[in-house]
Amino acid sequence: MKKITTIALMALAISACTVENDKVESLSPNPSTPVSRTEIDQAIFKSLQDNGKFEWSSVSDATVWSALTQSDKVLSVGYKPENEGNIDAKIHLIDINETAWKTAREKVLDIIYEEESKSNPSLKRSELIVFDESILPVLDVRVGNLSTIERLRASKLVRYAEPMGYEVKTSSDAKSKVNSDSGCDSNTPETGLNSTDFTTISPNAKASWNYAYHSVTQAWAKSTGSGAKMVIIDTGCSDGQENLGSAFNQGSSSGRTVEKLVTLPRDRFLGIPIGPVETPNDACGHGTSMQGAACGPRGTDGNTAGIAYNANLISIRAAKDVFLNESRESKGVADAFTLAGNRSDVRVISMSMGNIISSGQIADGVRYAYGKGKLIFCAAGTSFGWTAGWAGVIFPASMAEAVAVTGIKDNLTQRCDACHEGGDVDFVVVMEKASGGRKPLSLAMSGDVPSTVGGSSVATASTAAMATLIFSKYPTWTRSQVFNRMKENGSYYPSRNGNFGWGRVNINNALN
């Protein structure tokens, strides 16, 4: 939905970014030991500074192999027949069970098996596959040899070969990432609310203080989201929050449905499932807060009402936290996008998770859903330890197929304290008070006392909910028509701000 531009990024640990690219690339073709994690991270930071993004295709075979050995050794391999060109724009049309695609897949597996069995003669071909794939032309395999990486990246059958689970360790990161660094464990009831934090609305609900900056309550006279359906890809939906369950229909919210799905695979070791089967339940809290802000019911229990309080909801648990740094999270997110893409009743997809490292497999999933006509909103980024000091737009919000959203303060000129900004941003939402730092209201993990939630995360879910209101009123409209209506009612339109895109949407005007 936008032209990708170069983002100027800033780092707190600027000294970590002074390494030149050729320091990593000048390694011998067959190093006896992997490149250090420090060197890999330095190359990533420098690419972010220079290009606004990092893709594994920009570094050497040895660097990819080194990153693989210092993660879980799961390699994501995008494949294609030799005579195929770029498939990005038609990935949603591909049938991987057709002969040409099946042949390409087997040839790629042959390469992997030939190289890996040299160091492990007892290896069985079936032991290579870590995650099964039924839609995207991707193989997730466990790889240990540099020669395998070299052959794959040189093959015309291979679109990309990337480590799935490599995690950047910034200077502010501990080796073990704590929950508060992952967007988790903060969705608890807010006991300090006062009359300036909400407006009481019928029948007995709260409208968050920030709705006024987008004319949300006025817009409800024209659309409440009825008949429309949105997907929220996140950490799941709390079993304990009845307003996203048995009380999803109450008060002014009626006749709608909520589905709770999961695409996050269980933990694996050497290809063998060892963790419990994952459920749709939100153990983190982040997904529940996104769903509350987007479509919590306008009820009778005193809780907060979401922007699209009459919309239907599909919650997909695709990750355990907001930082997509595990192989199974990349797989879960890609599968969530293909699932949503194949739902003809879905028009809007919202995801408030990401990474500073691009993922070919997730990009495939995003492009698949985009090819199916979905309007996709992604968070521009919220700084935790893993992005501390970076101001640029994270992946996949940086993709041309995504609508990137960030948050600003109620002075309308500053990004929120933890929010990212940049040329890829399309819209902003007011979600932090300059005085006191109050965040918007949402649903806590349980109970009828609202929680508060901030960052580009809530800005994204809120903007996706506004799009859902438009689809509700104009159900025959295309993705482009809805996006253009939002753009034309942005606070900067007809100009585009270098960091905040089209600005904050006046949803009431957009529904006229």
C-alpha cells in the first residue's frame, strides 16, 4: 500500500554499528568456526542504518551458516521451478501440488540431503523436515553444514535460504529475554482511572479518552462494524476474558461471532515435537488487549468498548510474544496470513508484532493474503530491549503490501515515547497523553475493569478497526477504496508527512 523508502535509524549502542560490511564478507569460503554473534549483529545494525532494513540475502553464505549454527539450525528455504521468475505478485495463485512445483521441492530436498548426509551418513531424508507446509512454496529444514547453504543459495531453484530463529542481542538485552521485554505481562486491570480517561456511554460502557481525536463516537451513528469481520494475528485470546467469549454479545453488541484459532506450532527439538499442543489461549496478554481495543463489546458491565464493537472477530494465536524471534513463530505467522487470506469472509487483517530482521517466509504469507485482496495493517514498531534506540519501521510493516501504523501523543506532533516512525508509516493514532503518559483503554485478561495499552500495537489494532467500520458500511468496496477513503480523511492529506504518513484518520468524515 506504499512505496518503500529508506529509513534513517538510530541506535543507543551506536558503537556496535561501526563495523564495515566487508568485515563479515571477507571471511574465508570455508571457515572452521562460525562468525561470532557480535559480528553478525554488527552487520545487521549497519544494514539497518544504511538501508532501513536487513535481509539475509545481503550477507555471505558463511554469515548465514554462522547465524544458523547460533540459533536452532532451522533453515527456511523458499523454492520455485527453475524457469519461474519472481513470484511475489502471484504467490496466492500457486499450487505447490502441481508437478513443476513438486519436482522443484524434491530437487531442493535432494540438495539438502546430499550435503547433510556427508557429515551424518545415518540421516534419514524424512528427518530433514521440521514443519510441514501445505500452501506456500517453502521448506523448513534442519541444516548444519556450510556446503548445504552454499549449494542452496547458488541454485536457481531457491528463492531464499534463511535462518528462521536467529535473535539479535542488543547491548540492552539479557541473554534470556524477560516477559516485559516481549509485550507480555502488562495486561492487568488499571485501578487508577479517572473521569478524564474515558466517557461513559450507553448502556453502561466506557469510550476511551483517545477516541475524540478520531471522531470515533460520532462515527458510531454511521457504522459500528456490523456484518464485517476482522482477523487479529497476535498472541491469542484470553480464556478468562468473557467479553471476548460468552459475553462478546451484550448491550449494544449483538449478532456477531468470535473465533479463536491457533497456528503456532508446538516446541520442537531435532524435528520431534516435545512441547504441549498449543491452544488459542493468550498466555501473554498482548493479543487480548489488541482485540479489546478493536472490537470489545459496548456492553452493560462497565468495561471499555472497542472501536468496531459490532464487528465479527477471528483471533489467531501465531506467536508467544510480540518479538518474532523463534522459528515456530515465523511459521505460525506465515500460516496465520495464509489462513486469513483463504477466508472469503475476512476483509481486514491486523498484526501488532514484528522483528528488525526480514523473513522471507513471513513475507510470502503477507503477499499471499495481499494477493487475496485483504487490507493488512502492521505495527511500525514499539521499542523494547530488542529495538531500543531504533526509530525506523520494523518488518513486516515495512513491506509495500502492509499499511504501517504508529502512535503519537495528544499534542499531535510527537511520536509516543516507545513508538517507531519513518517514511513507511501510513497512519497514526493518538494513544499517549503528553502529560502523565496515559494510554488507551482496553480489555484486561479477565474481569470488567479495563486495562490500558500503548505503543504502535494499539495504534495498529485501532486503525484496522476503523477500516472495518468502513467495510461494514460499504461492503462491496475494494481494499484500495477503503484505504483511499482513510487517506483522504487523514490529518496531513493531501500532503504526506515524512514520519507520520497521512496522519490520524477522522473516521466520522471517512464514513460520510
